[in-house]
Amino acid sequence: MKNYLMQLPTTFSFLKMKNVIQVYNAELKSANRLILLSEALVILLKPALVCNCHVFSFGKPIALNFLLFTILDRLDMTRVLVSSAAHVLSDYLLTSEGNHCYQLFKHLARYGYQFEALSPYIRVRKPLDNVAFHQVGSFKMSPTSGVMQKCALHSEFLFRGLIKAKKLLDEMKPDIVHHMLPAVFNYTFSPLALLAKNLKQPFVFGPISAHFYERPVDEKVLLPFTSRLHRATIQKCDRLITVTNQIKSFYETLIDPQLISVIPLGVDTETFKPAAKEEEKESFEILYAGSLYSLKGLPYLIQAIASLRKVGLKTSLTIIGEGQQKQALITLAKTLSVEKDVKFEGFVPHSEMPKYYKRCDVFCFPSLGEPFGMAVVEAMACGKTVIATNVGGPSEIIHDEIDGILVPPADPQAIASQIMRLAQNESERRKMGEKARRKAVQSFSWTTIAEKYHQLYSKLL
């Protein structure tokens, strides 16, 4: 790169710069773009800085920002059209899907990817240089949204999103089209993949999860229809992404297994990290974070707390989240005389979650069916030992007795026994937590996840 760029004089023309970059363009495809770009900018901009931050083209000053954007545009960046990037796309709101997309975009920038991302509702405080965000909806979906509001949101996004995606498809000529999120087994489909004529670009769908719990009546009614559209979408895929091997198995009879990649959701290991110093506490603190409905198995965790109280272990349980079972859980805690030991925090912003993970002694996740278990990964990243049920995602995330503990579902005595064991053996608890942290960094950090997506994309180009 230096050999090409050092040929430029101190005062150089825009035309010469363009020619130099075009000559080197082929090499940029196979090399580390980040290193080459930084090297190029240092050499190219040095004369610009000497000349009062201007370069000259035909005697006219060109702003330095314009030069930077021109250089970036000429580096043959890989362009990805994200036809669906979560119902709520945000870098700060409580939305695991929206945060996933934002972090993935951010960490794929180092590989030279530019994104056009569509979402019904976008709230981003820190814009990304490699992403153009397109809001194609009028209001926000929430866990408490009614049937009419959900229908209105979905209808608007399907219609406006399709029109915008087709327009971008024609204008930007992307290298890849990717429907990211939402992506749910038998429910989610891509209007663009189904309706766009002659979609020449490789089409990627996922990361796909699945529902393992009772769905609302409106979703049940639509299931025969959405299932057919989902399966038709799958047939259009050049690559399919699932969050676990269990979910991958659902698709192995629908599509060539060689086209399916298992890539888990990622965690920000710089934000979710162990506390610098442990706090002194009056009781052994247990944490749960997630929605409050029957499949999460929370009655069994509260029953475990009650049995521990009977044998004299002073524990406290903090429950973060909202859901239809909340009042029943409050009543259960009172019935078992542990209402003072169980604290319901309600919704907590995602940015506030690290302090809860750092404070607890153990994280418990008693789910009866779980497609992934993002909270499990976040707790592990904070160096906490996790007690989770041996189902779905948690059973693939945790290596039992090495970096966490797996127990049978719907078994309060098993949960209580493992809590007692960890409360009485601080050394074992700390060692498991340290191994959990290492696994989170090695397998679930955004550096690792972005690398997996880069490898997948590269095979399609």
C-alpha cells in the first residue's frame, strides 16, 4: 500500500487519489481492511493536514470530511441490506433483539461491512458510521401491547418495510440481503424474499429462536398461515442461522443442513464483567432476570427459597422482570412466608443490569423451556455461577459442574440443594464463576460472534 501511496505529491489531485485506490482495490478484498485503511489515511491525509486540512482538486478546496467519505466509498465495502432488524432497534432500550443487531453492526465495521437497517421503531443514541438506520413504523412494540396494536404494527412494517427494502435493493445494489430479527420458528417470514422478483443477492435468515410456551390467541389463529410463509421463506435461503443446535435440528429436514450455521447471541463482555470488589452482604443473594410467565418456572425457585429458610440458610431472591404471573408469584411468596426474602424489582433498563449481576452470589434460571437464555450468558460474563435447568439453550451454554450447574426442570429440591452447596463452598463458587467468565469471553463476546458472521458472509461473496 505504501508503495502506491507514497507516489503522491504533497499537493495531489482528487483524480490521482482515485486512481491509486482503484489500482489497489483488488488487494483490499483479501487483506485486513482495517489495517490498510488506517495506513492509507495516515499517508493520504498527511499532506492535507500540512495544507490547513484541505486538499486541492483543480484549484478548489475540498473539505476533509468529504475526502474521508470518498476514500471509504472507494474501498469496495461489502454492503448488506438488513430487511428486518428487530421490532425495536436500540443501543440503550431494554430490547435484547435490538441490542443484538446494534452490537453486531458495530463489531462488523472492522471487517468493512456497510449496513442499511430497517426497523419499525429505532432509538439510537450513538449512531454508527457504517450503518444507515431506516425507521419504517410509527410506534413501539412492547410486552404489554394489545392485539390491535400488534396487528397494526406488523401490518405497517410488512407494507412499509417491503416498499423501502425494494427501493434500497434497486438503489444500493447490496452484496447480501439479511433478515435478522425477529426470526422465530414457524412464525416469522420475509416479504422481500417471497415477493422480490429475481433476488440475485445471497439471502440470509436469522438468528432463529423458537417459542416453547403458550402463545396468545391471535398468534395461534395465524399459525397455519405464518407457518407456510415461514417455510416458503426458508426455501429461499442461501444461509440459515440458528441460536442453538436444538433449533438447528428443527430445520434439517426443511433445508440442506450444510446451509445452517449455529451462531449464538452475543454479550458485551466489557460492560458485563466481574465486579472489581465483592460487596459485603447480610444474606446469600440469588438473582433471576427474565419475563414472568409459567414456562419460566419461578414457582419452583420461590419454593426452593422457602425450603432453604426452613433449614436456616439466610437467603434473599431478587426477581427482575414483568409478566402475567407476577401477582401469582407475589401471592405464593406470602403463602410460603418468604415475602420478606423475595423482592420484585419489575422492569430494569438493560444498562442497569450489570450492577445486579455483579451484586448477586448466584444466578438462578429455572426455566421449563428456553430457546437460548441471554440472561444466563450475561450472568456468566459477570463471573457468576449459574444454576439453570437442563433444557434448551441453557443446556448448550453451560458445561455442567465445570462453568455452571444444571438441574432437572420443575424440581425445587434440586435447586435448593445446589444453592446450599454453593453457599457453603465459596471457593468452588468462585472457581466456577471464573470459568464461566472465560467461556463468555471466548464463546459469546462480540468479537467472537462478529468473526462468525464475517466468515458466513465471506462464503457468500
